[in-house]
Amino acid sequence: MSGQTYSWWSLFKNGLSHHRTWEPAWTRRPLQSGYDVVIIGGGGHGLATAYYLAKNHKAGRIAVLEKGYLGGGNTARNTTIVRSNYLWDEAALLYEHGMKLWEGLTEDLNFNVMFSQRGVFNLGHTLQDMRDIERRVNANRLQGVDAHVLTRDEVAEKIPQLDCSRRSRYPVLGASWQPRAGIAHHDAVARGFARAASRLGVDLIENCEVTGLDIQGGRVQGVQTSQGYVKAGRVGCVAAGHSSVLARMAGIRLPIESHPLQAFVSESMQRVIDTVIMSNAVHGYLSQSDKGELVIGAGIDSYLGYGQRGSPHVIDHTAAAIIELFPQFSRVRMNRQWGGIVDVSPDACPIISKTKVQGLYFNCGWGTGGFKATPGSGHVFAHTIANDRPHPLNEAFSIDRFHSGHLIDEHGAAAVAH
Ligand SMILES: Cc1cc2nc3c(=O)[nH]c(=O)nc-3n(C[C@H](O)[C@H](O)[C@H](O)COP(=O)(O)OP(=O)(O)OC[C@H]3O[C@@H](n4cnc5c(N)ncnc54)[C@H](O)[C@@H]3O)c2cc1C
């Protein structure tokens, strides 16, 4: 087990051996024949779930089974925006729970997740946008979430690069602003949770695809994998875009659609943007990474699919939207583009739930905006699995809401705005 710390001293010491002697961050143990809890999916949410199961619930022998490499799914592919300014109490409180965990995560994991609270702006371009923004900000204040309505002049002062002139095609009338929001480093989050979970004895098994669920007498007994059969007392599925595939193995039909979602980055340049700016109206958002790249994202590709790539016209449309907001970026060259597969639910809210199969739980439906929830999602899902009942914060996110009609419609606050 890695006892290594990341300090100036270890940097110096390992530098003497040309950095060939660093201990691996987590231990690679072989797959065992059975576990008390099996988590399917080694993305940020799965790893966080395993970590909190081991840390807070002492849930026995735990394994995370990942068909590829840890953190290689949407966790590796997202644009890392973290915020909690959702409209409805249920959603805002869940995301705010995540936000509070983010604020202490680096210390908790003893791993720098590079959480940077640089603020997030959601621009308003029409009177209706501004009314929606005011309604959401008022709701956020009642929920205890930091939120402000800014006028056009205040936005122009805080983001001088943004075209706030009246002649622009989509004039900026104002914005909502959450100062505590920001970004974190996606790989660091996955690695931090993996390292911390491994230290608590969780087995992290890569290249291990779950191909079947063994269910007898209405209770889960184990999982079939590409590395053989594994007995399991409880099984938590956290497979994002592939959740429906796993649910089908249990005879469950999830109300989830899997869509490609793309992002792209520019060449590196001097730091000019020190915050995150999103616009639903022009359908694009942007921040600048520590390396100086503009990190740009958009809405989903409208077709369904499992290929981790999207279509060129979405990129074209997004680049045009960004140039509309920031004309001076029109000559910046774009470096890389990629796609992930996001699991979109009908009300743009997650499903964190028990199922009709005893011992089988699902955490999915985060769609375009689950990265921000990584610690909060893992925390409440671990509680749900360990106690066989939901945490108060995810009670409303049960799969039953699609039967009862108690939807939590966050399309207004989710949409393009991740
Ligand atoms: C381009 C893009 C931009 C985004 N931007 C943001 C953003 O700015 N802010 C935000 O909050 N969210 C954003 N998101 C959404 C966010 O990335 C996801 O909601 C979040 O990462 C989901 O985490 P996860 O751990 O559930 O999924 P993943 O990281 O996808 O992990 C699921 C894992 O399950 C594994 N798996 C699947 N099937 C099996 C199987 N049968 N057996 C074993 N393993 C399996 C997969 O290989 C994968 O590693 C974005 C997504 C994309 C694609």
C-alpha cells in the first residue's frame, strides 16, 4: 500500500533517481472470488462511492470493477465545471452537499484535486433569461447557496474580454454569479479517490467488464465479468452512459438516453480568463485551464449512441457561439476535440436509487453535469448501499419518481450549462 506523500522533499528525493522510483498511487490487487460490495464503473462517482463505503460505513470487502482504466470515461472527458446553483431545493441541496465536500476534498484525500473557486457566470441575453436568472438566484439564497444577479455593467467590469456592447447579436443583459463555484482537475479527482480508497483496502480492478448480473430469488448474488464470476452481497452500478446496458441485464428499463457530448481545447496562451462563463442562449461555455488552453463545451449531440465522439456541426456551432461572446478569440487555433457518452434523464436530474432487485442499486442519469457532484454523489450513494435506504439528500432521486410523477425539472438550470 502506498504510504508516499507528495511533498517538496519527495519531489527532490525522486528527482535524484530521474523520477523512476515513485511508488504507484494505488495498489494493483488481483480480483477475488467474492466481495461484500461490488461497484461497477471506475469513474469518479464509482471511486468516490467505494471510498466513502470504506471510510464512513466500514462496508467490508469492496471492489471497483472497471472495464477500461480508472477515470477513463466521462470523468476524463468533461470540462470540470463545479457549481451548485440549481433551481429546485432537492437538486440545489444535493449539489451544495457536493460543493461543501469539494471545499475540504484535497485535505480529506490528502491529494491535490486542484479545486479552484474562480466563480461561474450564467449569462442572460433576453428579458426572459433575466427573469429566470432572478428566480433561480432568489431560490438559491433561500437554499443557502451563494448566488448573485449582476447587471450588464457589473458583468462587463468582471469579464472585460466579454463583448457586452449593445451591437452584439446576443446582447448581454446581465448574469447570475456563483463566486464559490469553479473547476477542479478531473484526473486528480479520479486518482485522489482511487488512492484514498486503495489505502482503505478497496480492490481496484481495471480491464474487468461486467457482462452479466446473477440474480436469484429477486436478490443479486454476483456478477459475471470478463475476468470470471464474482460473488457479491451488494452491487452498485455507476456506469454513466452504459447504465441502461447494465440495467437491462437485471430486467430493468431505465428512463435514460445515452448521447454523445463533446468538448475541445485551444492552443495554450497567456492567462486572459480567470473565471467560468456559460451561455444557454448561444449554446457554449468556456474557462481557461492552468496550462492556458481555452476549455470549451456545448450541448449534447441530438442522436443516441455509444461512440465516444460527436459530429462536426456541433463543434462548428459552439465555436461560432464562443466567437459571438469573445470576438478576439476568432483567430485562436483549436488543438484537440473529444466526446463522452452522457446518460440523460427526462428531468435532467440523476437517479440514485434502490431497485426492485434486492441488493442492486443504481446511480446514473447525471447527464451533462455529474462531475460537479462526484464527492456528493459518492457520499450519498455509499450511504444508500450501506444502509439499504436512501440518504435524506437522495430520497427524491429515486427511480420511482418516473412512476409517481414527482419529477425535479432542472432543464432550465442544467441544459447546456454543465
Ligand atoms: C464533454 C463533456 C463535458 C462535461 N462537462 C461537465 C462539466 O463541466 N461539469 C460537470 O459537472 N459535468 C460535466 N460532464 C458530465 C460528467 O463528466 C459526468 O456526469 C460524470 O463524469 C459522470 O461520472 P461517472 O463516474 O458516473 O462516469 P464515468 O467517468 O463515465 O465512469 C463510468 C465508468 O463505468 C465504466 N463501465 C461502463 N460499463 C461497464 C461495465 N459493463 N463493466 C465495468 N465498467 C463499466 C466505464 O468504462 C466508465 O469508466 C461532462 C461530460 C462530457 C462528456
